[in-house]
Amino acid sequence: MPTLEIKINSMYPPGQQGGTRAYASATIDGCFAVRGIKVVEGGRDGLFVSMPSRKTVDGYKEVCFPVTAEFRSQLHNAVMDAYQQALTMAQAPPAQQEAAGEEAPQEGQQMAGM
């Protein structure tokens, strides 16, 4: 399986940005980057990963590249794990965040760079 590096670029509290909870980027095997991955709240299972899309004349279309079901599952799990870790860090007391080298986010401020 390819190696994945996932970076959570920004996070939003519930109720902001529609149902989008976070934006992420994935680097596959250190040579292929996918930007604009979203962690979205909704659906029957709660949170899900939405791949990048662009607007066309007919509506929105997912930006496609061929992947196996196994890789898509690996990518989904890696993004969700990174999101949960970033969420845990954002909710940690400020003393723990400073110890981990993170700055404490301000109330209502967009959390970025996680």
C-alpha cells in the first residue's frame, strides 16, 4: 500500500461553513498531492470524507482519478484519524497545546495549520 501523509489545513466548529468540519491535504508516496479534501458532517453515518470537486455547467463534479476500493478506504481512514487527532489537540487545555508546540485557538476563530 502507498504511504499517506495527511495534513488538516483548517477546521470549523459545527454550524459554520455549512456541513464542512475540516479541509485536508493528502500526499501519496511523497510525490502526488490531493488538496481540497473535506471532512463533512451529515449523512446517515455522521462524518464522511468528500473528495475535491469542481463546478461545471451541469452542477458539481468530483475530480476523479482511478483508485481501488482498498486505497479509498485507506485514504478515508487516514483523513478521519488525522481529523480526530487535530480535534483532540484543539480541545486540549492550553497548557498541553503549548507543550506540544501548538498555539491555543481563540473562541470562534478558525483553527488552521493542524
